[in-house]
Amino acid sequence: MARVAFLSGMALLALVLVAAGTLYLAGAAGFGNDRIKQEAEVALSAYAGVPVRVEAGAARLSWGEIGLVSIEVPDVRLSVAENGREFARAGAMRFGFSLWPLLTGRLDIKEAALMEAVVDGAALPASSEPGWLDGVTDERGLIDPDKVVASIFGGMTQLFDALEGREAPRMVMRDVELILAGDARHSLHAEHFSAWRQPGEGLKLEGEFDLLGRPVVLTGVASRRKATGIRFDVQVDATRPAETASADSPWIEGSGRLRLTGTRPAPGRGRIRIVASGADLVATLPEFGPMRANLDMAAVLAAGSGKLEFERLSLKTARSTYAFHGAVGPVPAKDERNAAPAYRWEFNSDGSTIAGDDVSEPALQFLARVAGTYDPVARLLNAQELGIRTRPGEIVGRASIQFFEDIAPSVALALDIPTMPVSYAKQLWPTPTAPGARAWVLANVFGGTIENSRVRLRVEPGRLGNGFSLNGDEVNGHFTIADTRFDITGELPAVRDAHGTVDFRGSDVDITLSRGTVYMPTGRTLAASNGSVLIRQVESQPATGFVDIDVEGDAPAAAEFASYRPIDAMRRLGLSAEDFSGTVKGNVKVEIPLRKDFPADQLDWDVDLVYENLDIAKPFDGQTVTQANGTIDVDPMRAIIRAKVLLNGMPSEIAMTEPLSDDGPARTRDVALVLDDAARKRLAPGLNEMLSGPVTAKVTIVGPGEQRFDVDLAKAQLSFPWVGWTKGAGIPGTARFVMKQDGDRIALSGFELAGESFSAKGDIVLTGGDLSEARFSSVSLNRGDDVAVKLVRSGKGFDVGIEGASFDARSVIKLYLAETDKAEKAVEAVPITLGVAVARTVGFNNEVLTGLNVSLRGTGTDLGALRIAAISARGAPVSIVNETDAAGRNVSIRSTDAGAVLRFLNIYEYMHGGTIDLALSAKPKDPLRGQIEARDFQVINDPKLRSLVSAPPPDGDGRSLSQVARRELDDRKARFQRGFALVEKGDGYLSIDRGVLRGAEIGATFQGALYDQRGNIDITGTFMPAYGLNRLFGEIPLFGQILGNGRDRGLIGITFRLAGDSKSPQLQINPISAIAPGIFRSIFEFD
């Protein structure tokens, strides 16, 4: 740029010198002012291509600076004759000559000078008339290198001819300002310039200039031999101190030298050599930023070649060397093929080295060729060939640049990369092409190969350097990368052996990873896939981008990955990679810094993992975790864990929130334990005394060492064996409590049991896994229950207290009276001391006892010492006593409302009223034996009595007992004066002997097994209708003994047998026994 401006300035200064020379020659010929003006106008108009008007002041004589007499023409002004626009103004033109020769009549000019001048070349109008380049262009308007050579040497010849015969004339310019491109800020200022000829030494040139604020020094010599042989050597030196740099100049620093040497031995054989060099040059170009380099160029312009041939064109930066050779020249007319006239050019590099200042890869050696054309009319530079070859790869492409007045050029670039190592591509990636994507790739992608990739750039005029980033339609690219490594961020291990793509569109960069492997420093690995890196609006210098990648592998590898910054999750969780086993897969999202100054602790990230068979060797939160299957979601604020797991060996479902920062959420622990019998046995063996089957417990951390349990009991059986109460599996039920563990002591506070028909509230304490204490302020095992229960372990047993307003005792009665085997299993070998005080106690058959007081001390079903006292609904006292000591056992039941007691205990629901007196005793390990006696009671609506009296047995002769007895018997109600039997109660059986029932209408004797160990009944006896009359015959002496019914003295009796399953026995009767005399009736009795 500087060299072009300098040469343009020199051309316009030559125009001014023509005026000076014309004035000088005219004055020397003795012309006056008018003639001087006329001659100057003719000469300048011919040179400028438009009519020029010259105005000047009156010539006068003055003394020169070197003792010469001078003719000075002041106030010289040059303007366009057509419009009067001034394009040059000079303070004075001065011509110096020696005084002594003038006195002798001879004019000896020594110096011609132009001083204090300003020249504005832009004021000259464009003209269709031949211009100043006409002498060097061909008929197509293209600069002809051969004519350039001829013109340069022709000009030198004219200069020599003009000065020939004179004694070393000197041409001088002082303080001359040439405005470039019509902008006063861009000018060429000639501080001093001299051209003179010395006899025998040829022509010499010296000058000091200021070009765009840069000092420029010009020196040169020229010589001529014979008439046509010419040599010249011109050198221009320019420097640019950094402190004087201009913001408007692209050339900031450095120094340069331009040397032109020419030799013409004869016309048509001229040769000009151009050598340029620059040291420490710093230039700025749109989108590139400052570029520091050293330049070395050598070119030859030889007559007959038709081109400017570059022997070398070398540009060296800190790490790169671009060495080219080539040529520029007009396209031959025969090759244009109706195309617009253009120049063709080509440059080749047989060995260049590129190493970007910001690229950490080794320097790259490459071969290159770039060739194309330039259309000067359209100002269009085309690079139809653009190729770069490296040892294992290549880049091919094409480009074009179109230049415009006053705005940045339009640019189009298309590069294709069939294959190339990534490191080479990073070196060859131009800085201004998607600089954001380039910066990220340089810093994070290493190794591997680029395949089938491309870069496209298309920029409209005025876009480059206008302050706005290029959009995706203007610049974009796609790279397919194989076997590369790309870094994620921070200390996170890189993804290696990666395959993926890099796409950029304008300021947006999208990087994908199809597969790869993350290698940890320890050698552990994770498989990576489906990865992406998103960077948006790169040119606006965003602080961060985003990485999204799926990983899969062993749990220790995933834990190690999550232990590196910026994630650093393991440190916060207090665990290490060695604590884990199992497999994981999931997704990692990480914010990546795009500026080195971005604080790593402010990066956002999110890790979502799914794990299987995960074991944590080290207790986590005091719990042993094994066989975990679930998810973990971790970000800088918290870790959220959800899993199905064996927690302390127990199947569990956990949902946990662990804060990872001071601003994180509160710590929560929601654990749903799936406790089966085996798991409960490990946790608290005593619970299995009440629970069987699986339960699900949701556990939530409520404080240090405290956990809230929400237990679903629907699938489990819940039992209180001491009271015979059971909630079956499948019946909904829940329990809630807060558990606090202190050593081997576990406190369950706020215990709440709830179901549709049952509830309990209180506190429970387990010690060593066994139940040690339970205090329930409210217990309702059945509808209507309202009692408080206290249970305290005493030795191997319990002290139990029950108090309250009401209690349904049916389950207790059923357990101890009807299901003795089950009771024995349920409460086996558990010593118990029981105290009960309940205002209202409900039994079977809607019977209610009030004021119930129970005192019990026993083990299992061995009741030991038992005393029960209560009042029946009719106000009759009830007393049940069981006493056991070393001598044996005594049982007694007494009440004046026998029917109420039997119905309450569900022993016999059809008895009403009467008194009862039961007395049993036994020696140790012997069965209970004794008698039971009841008086003045009724049997009402007993279906078995109805069946016995009125229904014929299925295997009889079709007659009922009433028919056999030949009378109507009341089968709905029977009144008895007395009932008596001898009873033996043993292990699993109850037998009766000498049983008798006496009533006014019905009587009976019976004996046998009420139930045996197999659950069967076998009772035989004699039924006696009209018992009141019948027994009178038994009172007659001798007749009663012979004809009566033995021990019960009845005359008429019918033998029967009730046998089979005790729940559905079969009745058999013998009708013949009804007519047999009493003493003979035994013949017909059942065995």
C-alpha cells in the first residue's frame, strides 16, 4: 500500500515538474510572462489529458541559496480550464544561474526549484482522452509489461536528452505536499528532493519524504553509454516508528526497502529487477488483526516476456515461512475466447512452512499452488486454482475477490478437504475464517484425521470490517473427524479415539461426537457417544459454551470422572472411585469456558447417570449400599439419587437430595424399604413377632440421626399375638413413626398405626433388635375399641397393662379358647404379666361385660395365675380363676348368669340364664379334670336340638325322635333344672363323662369326646322325652332298677350318637331302644 501511494505521488509530482521545466525553458529562451504562461499551458494540457490553465505572478530576480542569481515566479496556480477547479498551487518557482557567465552574455542555469506547493491529483477530472498510462497499455487497456519496460527506459532517455549539454543542472523540490486520493489525511510530503547530473557520473537522485506519516528516503543513480545503453539503480527506504503510527494506516511498524535496477544494452532488450524487503513489518487487514512479518521479494520485468516474473516472494512470521514464485501478466488475446480482458497470475510454493502463533501443533511443511485471473474493469480477482498439499493430505478450492470504491471488497471462498491430519488443518485454518470455531478447535481438538470436509465463505461488498460478525449464510463449514482427541473442560479427562463432526455457521459452532473413549489417569475408561459441543455467538466473546455427552462404563470410572473439576462431586459426597463397583451409563452436560479469565467455580454442569448393580464399599450416610439400580442427577447445587437398592441388605427404594454447596437445597432422605421376613430379622428380629410378609417403608431424614418412616402394610400380616388380633395380607394398613437410633437402641416415636377398622398411637422402643417397650395412648384393634396399652420388657417376657373405656375381646377369646394350638405357637415361651381394667368389654354373641379386671401372670398359653372379674349385662358377677403352682393347676369359673358367660366366651350361644360352677384341677403335666354344673337355664333355638328332636337322621328309618317317642316335643326352647358332667381337658382334646341334662320335657345322658386331637367329635347318649313323667318310673323300687334308665332313672329313652368332624357331625339314633326296658336298653346302645 505504501509503495503504491509513493509511486502515485511521484507521478503527480512529475506533472508539477513538467510545469517547472516548461517555465524554466521558456524563461531561458527570453520569453516574457505571457509567453511563459502560454507555453506552460500547452505542455501541461498535453500531459494531463485535459486543458490546463496556468496562473502566476510577475517574474522577478532574487538571490538564491547557494550564491546564485535567481528568477522567481511567485503564486503559481494550476487549474482545469473547463471548470476552473484548481489542482496545484505553489508558493514560488525559482530558477538559479551563475552571475559571472550572465555578465559575459551566457546563461548558465544551475538549479530549478519548486517550493511550498500543494498538489491534489483528485481534482483532475476523469477523461476519455488518452491518460498518463496510455503509453504502457495495449489496445485492450491492459498494462503491457513490455511497454512498461520500454516506457521506463524511454523516460530515462528523455531525461538524459533534456539535460544533455548543460553543466550539471539541479532540479529541487522543497516543502511540497501531494494529496493522495483527494483526502488531506493521506498525503506524500516532499521535505526535500533533488535531481542533478554530474559530468562523468551520470544522473543522481536524492530525496526525503513523509508518506502517510512514515519517513521515506530515496536515492538513485543512472548512467548512459553511447546513445542507447542505460543503467539505473533506485532505492527507496522507509521506516515506521511505532510511536508515530497512524490509526488510519494499515502499516503500523517496521522498515522496508524497495530497489529497482535496470539494464538496457540496446532498444528492445531492457530488463528491470525489483527487489523489496521488509523487517519487523506489522500490518493490519480487515478481520485479520495485526500481522508481524519479514518480507523478501525479487521480481524481474524483462522485455519480450509479457509478464512480471517473481523469482521469489517470501513472507516470514515468527513461526511460518511462505515461499512462493510465480508470475503476473495480461492474458494473451488469443486465449481470451471472448472473455473480458484480464490479467493472469500464478504462484507456486515448492516448500513453505506454516505454524500459527496461537497453534500448539508442530510446524507444517506444505506445497501450494494458487492461480487465476484479474479483471481490471470489474475489479474482480479470481483464484480458479487453490491447492495445498501435505505429505498425508490436501486442500483444494477456489476463491474470488471483487474490489469497490470506498467499501470493503466482496469475497467468496470454497475449500474442500478430502483428507488431512487434524494438526495440519489447524495450522492451515485462516485466522479470520470463523475465528470462534477456530479458537475452540485449536484449544480442544488434537490428533486424528479430517475427512470429506469443507469451508465456505461468501461476503457481500462492505461486510468485511464493518463491525458485525459474519452470519451462517456468509461463512460456514463442516469437518468430519476420526480418531481424534477432544478436551472437555477443566480437569475432566479428554475423549480419545473420538469420531464426530465440527460444524460452524457464522458465530455458532456445533460439534458432535458419535463415539469415543474417556481415559482416566488411573487407566479406567468410559465409553462416550452422542456428544455435542454448542458455542453460540462466538464473535461476541461469550463467556461459555456447552458440552453434552453420553457416557457408559464401570462405576469406578464414572465416579473418577465425576471427581475432577469443575464437577468435583466425589469430594463433596465424601466418597472416592475405589468405593464403587457396578456399571453406569448416562449423560454429562458441562459449561465450558471460552475465556481464560472465566472462573472455573462458576461453570454450570449436570451429570445424569443410570447405574446397575452398584455397590458402595464405604458406608454412605451410615448405611451399606449394595445392588443399587437407579439414577443420580448431580449439579453444582445438589445431588439427587433415586434407586432400588439393598440398604443394609434390605430391599429398598431411595430418593435422596444431598446439598453440594452452601446455597444448595436442604438435605432430604426418602427411603422406601422393602422389608421381608429375612430383612426384618437382620434389622430388628423382634418385629417378626408381629409382622410377616413384605412391607414397604418410605424413609425420610428429618434431623440428625432421625428418620421418618411411612410404612405400607397392605401386603403383610400384622399380628398382636398376645391378644389374638391379626390384620391379614391384602388388607390396607399403614404405620408412621420417627426412628432414632442410639447404639443398639431404636426409638420409634410418634408411632401411628392406621387402617379402615383399626388404629394405634404411641411410642415403641427396640433394644438389640428386640421389642423392649411400647406405650400406646390409644389402641383400637376393632371398631369401638378405646384403650391404652403399655408393654414393657421384663427379663424374657413383658409386663402388659391395658386400660380404657371399651375393648373388643373376641380375638382374645378365640385365640385362647377356640384356637389353642395357634395360641401356643403365637405366644410360645413368652412370659407375660398382664393387668387389664376396661369399663366395657365386648365378647361374642353381643354379650358385654362391664368393669372387667384381669390379672395374669403366665408363659405362652400356660396361664399361670389368672383372675378375671366382671359383671354381666344382667348385673350378675362373673369370676374366672386359674391358679398354678408346684403342686398343680386349679381352674374355676363361677357366675349366676351362666348363659351370658358361655355366650361371651363363644362356648355355647344358645344357653340363657342359670348358674354355672366349673372346677378343674390337675397335677403337673397331667390333664385338667373336674366337673361342671349348671342349674336353672334354658336352651333356645339350638339348631342341633331341633335337628335331634324333629329331623329324621339321614341313615335312619325316616322317623325323628319326636316320632319315635310318639309325642310333640318343643324343639325351639328347652328348660333344664340341672346339667352336669365330668370333664377332662388335655393336650388337644376335651372329653365328657357321666353327662346329664334334666328338664321338664327333655332329658339326656351323654359321654364321649367333645373334640379330639384330630378335630373330631364322638358323643353317645340317651335322649329321654317327657322326662318329668318318665323318671317317676325310675323311683319305683326294683321296677325302677329293672325298667328304668340306670343312673338317670328314666323309663323311656332313645339312644343316639353324634360323631364325625366337629364342625359337621352326623347324628345316629336307634328307634328300637325306645321300646326296650331300661335295664335291657344297654343292649341297643352305641359302642
